[in-house]
Amino acid sequence: MNWCPVEWPTQTPRPTLAGLEAKQSSKKAAKAALIGISVLIVMTLVVLGFALWSEKITIPKMMVEVKGFVNELVTGGIPVHLQVAGKSEVVRTSSRDVKELLKEQGIQLKPEDIVLPALTTKLEKNIYIEVIRVDVKKEYNNRAIPFQAERLANPQMDRGIVKKVKEGKEGLQREIWAVRYENGIEVARNCESKEVIAWPINSMTQYGTLSMVNRGGQDLRFNRAVEMLATGYTYTGKNTASGIPPSSGIAAVDPAVIPLGTRLYVEGYGKAIARDTGGAIKGNRIDLFYESENEALAWGKRNTRVYVLE
């Protein structure tokens, strides 16, 4: 029988230097990690404890902050404030810049939209990002073009007489406006074009410049002529507004139109002087005195021209 030599007890292999160093490094790393976590926990507890003590943070708020901290620690996401078309929210993201965040949130941009800050801006914790929705709409407006009132002197017409010989008519202009809206609110408008559809037609008025007329072979110079509604009246038993008894050639007038004491020439009546007033004599009205009621009735009521003499 052959026997194999066996050592007893069995000898374990001797540890090498490299193995000892690796084991020692692993222990140091584990110890360092444990110390780091312990320090982080202690610091967090100290900060939260101070905040609670100073009443700057409440329990619910503290829980939110702790939850956010843990979420940020685990997922690597950071909170950012995002406002789109005036609506704000806080989102957590691991995106690197603004452009990537908007893509992550499914926010599509139109060429006119404004993003603040720029799309290439790097994200950081609690950064504020705003997306302003911009719309530009067209408005088509019709605007009236006012006409001009033209005046033309007529030396054949009595001074004070005005006659319209042509009516005016407004023109029409079509305008195209670009109206800019930001988040649904109008912020600017710009007129892009104007087109005249119809040109205005100016009115024409003639005014007299003649200051002398000949009546009964006598030249009468006057300051102005007035078209008036004339009536006839006779004795009433009362004196005139001037305090004198009425007589032929006395006229009742509205002092706001013709001052008392003014010398007149009335077509169809002759010369007169403003000495009286009347309750119904207002504006361009005149009442002519006659010696008899029949004469007054014969005159009746008619339109006539009255010259205010110099």
C-alpha cells in the first residue's frame, strides 16, 4: 500500500501584500461613506431643527422640503418654475437647458413665441422660465375721410348772405392693421397699408361781399344783410321797449340779433329803426309796425331781407 504524505493540520495560504492593501482600502471607503452619510444627516437635522426653533418653517413645509430633497438626491431632478401663457407651475426635471425642458414637457413653440430666458440657458435650481404665446392677427377697417368746406366770395351777393352751392361728401379709406397679442392680451397694433376706396367731395359755400344797394334811387350802405321772417303789428295800447309810443317805421327785433336803435332797411317795407321787442320775436324774426290793423293783416307773415345800415 502506498501512502501519500499529508501535513496535519492543513496550512492556510499566507495572505499577500496586495490582498491586505485591497481589504484595508475597502474598509476605509466604507468607513468614509458611513461618516459622510452621518455628517449629512446630522447637518440636515441641525438645519431643520434651527428652522423649527426660529419658526421660519412649519412641519408641513418641512416635509415638503425633505421630500423634495430626497427626490432630488435620488432622481437627480431639480425644481424649476415654469410659466406658459400666464399659467405657472413648479416641475422637476433632469434636463440640461431650457430647450430640453420644453421638449420634455411637450411644449411646442410657434415662431412668434417668446421664451425667457433663451433656449440655450443652462438650468439651475428654482430658475424661472416663461413662455409668452404671441399671436398676430389682421384687422380690416373702413375709415371715413372728412371733406373740406370751401368758401368762395361772391361780389354779386349782399354781405352777410351765405349760400351753399354744393354739398360735401365723405370719402372712404380701407386700412389693414396688424394687431399683436401676448398671452391673449393686445400689446401693440400697426397699420400696414391704407387704400382710398372713394375720395371725398368738398362742399362749396358762397358768401356775399356787396355792401351797397340802391333802393328808390338812393344808395344804401349796409354792414350786413339778414334773411328774416317778418310779421306786421299795430297799436296795442302800450309803449315800445324804448319807452316811446309806436309809430310807422318802428320795428320789433330780438336784441341779441339786432341791437335796439339800429337803422334798418326792410325789403317791401322800407326804412325802419329797431325800437321795440316782443315775446315771440326771437332769432331771425322781425315785427313791423303799421298804423292800421288792415295794413298789418295785409302784410301778414313773409320772408324778407333786412339790411343793417351803417
